[in-house]
Amino acid sequence: MTDSAAYHRLMAYSASGGLADTQDLGRMLLRRCSDAAAPYPCALGLPPDRLAALVGAVFPEAAAGWTPGHCFSRHVHRLADAEAEHRHGCPVSLDIAAPEIVRPEIVLLKREEEDFLGLLLRNRSTDQPIAAAFAVIIARACVENDHLWRSLGLAGRNSLADLLRRHFQPLASANTRKLRWKRFFYERLLAEGRPADRPTVCDACAHHSDCYGDIVPARPHAMP
């Protein structure tokens, strides 16, 4: 069973499958892992009880037989007669640190995620519960080294832009230069006082030139 088939099957489990929010959430749930042991950058970011409430509200039929804390995507693929060991497209780069171990890179990711989440929540334009969930999922996906729309599993950049316009209108309307969203989020955070010399998740990303290619590095001063 392909991801496309699993997606259409998931939409069939919802009475609101024609709504953009339902479609976007479905793609996110199939793309990002909800297993409690998922690698940090690839996880949804929602605690099991909150995710269970969200799935139960939007995809109640698909929730049957699924145990919160286990991978919802794998569950949907099994419902759709997929292979039991479905492989996710999510690139794995970091494992969750054991509670007694504090890895510097995990601390950085958590700090960046908190900054992204705060930015999104400050710019919420609806009070729908799904908007708060989107904020959490987007903030977690922002720490992954890929284009944001792709990390979320959305159909394309336009889908992400539309989602932001629906639920985070002040933020969406401020991107008048049409920057890539993660870069734009960082510019907003810098404007709000984020230290400019602090490393970003974009620094080591393989797609850095795609998003920052218009910035010309400063030329070194010529020696007199």
C-alpha cells in the first residue's frame, strides 16, 4: 500500500475529509512518527493524550485499535493492509537522549523548538484546538534539516502557506518578501531579540543555499 493510498484511506475515516485542515493533519500524521521512542527531529511533538484527543476528534474510526504512544502512521498503513513494518520517509539524524544524559545538540533543538512554538502561538489568528496542535507539530518539524513543507509531509509550499494564512494570519501576511518559511521565522525571531550569534538549525542544513542563496557573504577588507 502506497503512502498515497494510506492517505486516501485515512481521509475516508473522517467526516471532514474535504476540509484543508483535515487533509493537512492527515499528511502530517502519516509523515511524522508519534511513537514515544521516535527520534527527536522526526516526532510530532504532541504528548500521547493530546494526540489521542486530536485523532479521536478528526479521525475517530481510525483511532480504533491504535494505542497512543505508538506510531499512528504505521497503524493506518496496517489498517490499509500495508506491510507491518512500514518505512517512514523521515530522515533519522538524532536519537532521543536518555533522561540522565543531556546532549548539547538535543538542548539546542529543544531551545529552537520552543522559540518557533512561541512565535507561532503569539501569531495565532484562530482559537480552534487544531491550530494549537498545528503550532506544536510545525515547531517540532522546524528543527529537522529539510524544507519545512516536506518535513511536515504537506503537498507543497503552497499548502504550508495556506495553513499559515488560515491559523497564523499575522505571521503569514508579514512575509511580504516571500521568503522560505523557516528562514522567515528566524528573521522574525531575530527582530524580537533572538541572539544573532546563536547557531540555527539552518546552518548545517543541506538545503541552506536554497533558502539563503540571495545573501552575498561579506567580502574581507583588503589589506592596506
